[in-house]
Amino acid sequence: RRLVKMRSFKPRRAFLLLYLCLTRTFASSPTIPVFSPILRLTGGRVGEVFDSDHEMYSQTSSDDHHDPTGPVERGNRPREEQGDGGAFRLQAGGQSHHPAEPYSLDYQVEIKETKEAIKKLEQQLDKLQERIDDAGEKFLNATNQRDQDYWREEKKYLVEEKKNLVEKEKNLLAEKRYLVENLLEEKRYLVEKEKHLVEKEKYVQEERVIKLKMHYLRAEKSSKLEEYSEDTMWEEAEVKLDGTGFDEGGRLFSLDGSYLKGVIDDEDPRELLLYCREGFNKHWQFLREEVIANGALGWIQGPPGTGKTMTTLSFCFSQEMSEWSVTILRVGKDKMFRCIQTTGSKRRWCTSNNEMAAKLTGKTLSGWSEGQKRLVILDGMTRNIDAHERVYEECRCWRDADRKHRRLVVVTSMSSRGKVKDEEDRSNKLRAHNVVSWTLDEYLEAVQYDKLYKVVEPMLDAGNSTKVKPVKGARKNATKEERVRQKFYFAGGSCRYMFDTTTAEVMSSLTEAVRGTLDIPLLFRGLIGQSSPAAVNRLMATFYHRGELHWLPVSRYASAALASIAETSTLKRMVSDYGIENPLMRGWLFEMLFFEEVKRNGLSLTFRGEREQPVERWDKCLVELFNPNEEQAGSLPKARTCFRPVGYLQGGYDAVMVDREAQKVEFVQVTIAEKHSLKLMYLLEALKALGIPAGNGWNLRVIFVTLPTNLKDFQIEPAEDSGALETYGWKKGKERKKAEVAALDVTV
């Protein structure tokens, strides 16, 4: 860099700089023979620098044996602090010293040489001026034409030579200024570097003191934990065996509240009713066949709120497990640790913290006698939390000591187990079971049992909660099915959100989770488990589609909240062909993009068929929720409004665009499929709910919005309930031809 900046290239200076770079690289063992050609080319000057530099290296190397910085190794210190020929070396007492910088000395030599060259040049200019004056006089005194021509040319030549010398003088002055500036810059750099290293030395010393204090604190803490583990207080109670078992022909499972003391925070837990959906039965089958019968290390995973823990507990406390003693270890992110032991009708529990969880686990498990059937449930396991990992290792070692009589089940809400180690899994005989999220049909089936519905009814408050913005058309005296459908918009696949949490609490929880989302594309691709194995994300749910497990937002409310913080360009990239490959996820994203474009920017739709204007522009407007099964309270809004139905998988349409002034109604079905059904009865119900009068006054349109790649070949299936819209001007049998198809551009 320095050579490039120089106005003139000097071999001597070049070899000197090359030598300095090499000696810094090979400072540990500099050898003179390697640089003998340089010594010859530089006239021995490099050798002088080499001797002083070598002495400096020897001095700094010996100082390393008495390094006042203590245990910090030379190889781990910053380059400025190492004895490797750098410009500085920290010494004891906060002082920093540096040897004479070769660069600075070289600049001074160059400046001196330049000054001498300028002085010689000025002398040459004086002599040349004398010759010019002399040539002028001889020209004037010349007596013949030949002499005049000669002295004229001589003067002209001398004047040109003077110009060259003046130009050379300017270059030398410029080089002098350049060298002086570089010298000053070098000095400023050295001063700043010295200050920086002094501050760094102080920081290192302070850090060493802090580490020492932390060491003593850990030792003191460990000592206190040892004392605490000896004084752990256990609470004991009797459990009611007659209050546990199946009901309603095996469709409900009742778990007495006495089993839940210590498991949940409630001081007096009520009876727990579980609906035995298909996932419940598969969960039991996995525990019965894989864990108990075959002795596998069970790993149960799934999104939060799917019932993993309670389903596992129901199996552990069922009649078929009466010969087994059960220990439940609950670890959590709140740094609380709970241990619950149950043997027959006796149970005891204690509460501690994560720091001593592993020691308490080891002590508790080792206290059991050999040869008895024991089952341990590790609930709440999260990878990359050191306390959880240590508890898991204690449990795994305990199981390995007697696999014939001991069983271990891990229950986790992590999105995956992280990096799979096949050899280790085979050795541990590990078997995994995925618990999927709840579907709307499962909720609707569950509330058909009055015993369960009476318990969960207060939580089905989406239509009448005072803390929730009312859904248009919602009634306080809605049926079971209507309440479930309304709540499903917010709770989605989380059973905890549906049956154990109010709508206001669900909205608050999901909003908080959305605020903490950093990478929306990663979240929607379902890669949160791969990129972060410890991820426990309440925003996502899992479902099986065509035999494969897929990730989706837990609910429509969650997806709308995520879309509201995402750029529309981000949503478009995820919907595009090189984005999300999961068709279910792409469908959700495409619908989210539609509503966000309606709210933020408006839409530009390209229609299929022969039209004078194939591109139609829709201005942005307000988006409101409404219940299509009930008539709206009050009149329609004056401004153009987009109504979004709360019913999950609402048949026939996803949005209703209503313009009261223009008397226009547009039903929009957003889809990425290559074909779609046309269900007219749903459109009629929505028209009645919105209070749109029949007759020829209102213009009714049905539009299928799809991807640009599907526009040409998109198919509308034959209309169902043909003739349902005759009173609105749609002739029977002609509905399919009257429906329109348009594309929403997803290119960024």
C-alpha cells in the first residue's frame, strides 16, 4: 500500500519494507542468511535494522516467561499484546512501550534526502539562470546572423531545461509534503494505538478479577446447593383411585384432581376430562407397545397445547399401570423443577430450582430399590438448556442400569430433537412419537359430550368477551358449534387455547409471540426445529397431509398477526415457486397476502378471458371479521369494506367485498389449486347475513383469485345448489360461466 502511494518507486525502500513484513511473520526464528540478497542490495542498511529488530524479538520473547497478565496464554492474546514484533508491548503497571518504529525512521530519512535533492536542484537552477542570462547577452552582441541563430537556440534550450527543473522541484516538494503527512499520520496512529492498548490492558485486568469473583461465587453456590439438597421438603398425600378411568363408552377419560397436585400450579386442581380423539389413542398405543412392552426410550414431541403431558399422565395413572411406580420430573424455562412420585395410592412431591435439579434427580432415583418396575416421565425437556440436559443424562444413566425394569419417557414441545445420531439412538433403543395439533372436527366432536362442554363452555367466549372486539354477527346465545367455530379462528390447533384459555388471553399470548419473531420465512418453512432444535413455538401447529407432517400457523389469527408485521414482498417471495413447497402452507400464505394487499396497498387483478381492460384495480379498504351464519347488527358501513368470515374452511368464499354506495358485492375465493368448487348456498347465506336485498339493484360477482401460473388452465367445477342465486340475477345453470377467474401477481 505504501509503495503504491509513493510518487517514485525506489528498490532500496521496497526491499526494506519487504524485509519488515517477513521479519514480523517469522519473528520466532529470524535468520540472517535468508536475507543476505537483501543486505547486498540495500548496502547493509537492512542488516542494521535487522539487528535492532532481532534484539527486540529476543527481549519480548524472554518477557513472555514473566508475563504480568497471569494465566492468559500468549497464543490467545490480541496481536498487539503478543511478543511477535508488533509495534507495542504491554508492560506491568499499565505502561505501554514501543521500540523506534522503522517506518517512522524511514520517513525521516526520505524527508532528509528530499530536502537535500531540493537544495541541489535550487543550485542547478541558479547556475542555469546564469547560463540563460549569459546566452542572452551573447545573442545581443552577436555580429553575424549565424552567431545570433546559435545563441537563440542555446537560450531556448536552456529555458526548456529550466522548465523541466522547475517541474522536478514541484514534484520533490509534493513528495516532501506527502512524506511529512505520512510521518504525522504514523505518529498519530502510534499515539492512538498506545491509548487503545492501555485501555485494553485495564479491561483484561478487570475481566480477570471478575472471573475470580465468579469462581468464588460458584463455589459458594455449589456448597449451598449441597446443603439445600439435604433439606429438601417433600409433601405427601393420598390419591383417589376410584375417580380415574374412562367414561362415555371410552370417549372421555377422567383424571382425579389429586393426581395433579404438584404437576400444575393450582393448589386444589379440579377433575381433568380428556377427549379421546384419534391422537389420544395413538399416544396410548405408543406408550403401551413401544415403551412398556418393548422397553424403548420414548420421545414424545409436538407443538405446545396439544395435550402431550396430560395424555401421558392419564396413561401412567390408568389401571393397566397399577404395577408400576411413576416419577414425574417437570423442568421448565421458569427455572422451577418439580418432582412427583406415585406408588399405588400414595404420592409425594417437592419443588426446587433447575440448578439443583440434576442432583435431586440422581438422589431420588438412586433411592429406589432394585428389581421393581419404575417409570420416569421427563416433562418439558428443552435442548441447549444445561440444567435440562443434566437431568436427562441422570435419567438415561438410571435407565441403562436396569433396562428390564426401568422405563423413561421424554415429553417435549421442541419442534425437533435436533441433530439425529443414528448410532446413539439405536444404542438407546429410542423411539419417537409425534403428537399433531387438534382439528376443528375433533373440537366439534368433543363438545357433543355435555359433561365436557359444561367444563369448557366459559372458555368459548370469542363472540361475547368484553375484552375482544366483537365479531360482526356473533350472538351470546350461539350454539355449541358456533362457539367452537368462532373460537377456532383464534385458538386453531391448540387445545389449551381452545378449552383452557379465554379469547383475550389467547390474543395476548399470540401477539407477544409475534413480537418476538425475528425470521418469518424461516418460521413458515417449518425450519425452526432444524435451525434451532430448542425452539418451542406456540405460533405453529403440525398436521398430517398425504402422510407427511407439515407445519402451519396455529390459527388464522396467528397467521394474520404474522402477516401484519411482514413486508408484502416477503410474503410474495414465500408464495412464489421458489418459496414454500408445502401446498397447505402456500395456500395460507397466498390468502394472507391477499388480505394484506387489501389492507395496505389495494389490489391489481388480471382477469382471464376477452376483456377490454384485463387488469382491474381495487383500492385498499378496511378488513372486518363477520359471522356468515347470523344477520349483521345495524346497517352496512358506508365505505367499501372487506368482510372476512370467521368460519374455518368457509365454503364458497374467503372474502366478501361490499360497496354500499355502488351497490356492489364481490365474493372472492383465494386458492392456489388448479380447480375449485362453486358452492352457491354459502353465498346465499352470506348475502342474507349481510342484509343484501334480492332483486336487480345490487351487482353480484363471484371471483376466483389464483396464481398467475394457474390462470390459463384454472377450472371451475359444476355449481352446487344451482339456482340458489336466481333472485340476485344469476340464472339457473349459467352460474359456472358467470363466475370469473383472476390472478394476483406474486412477483417481487
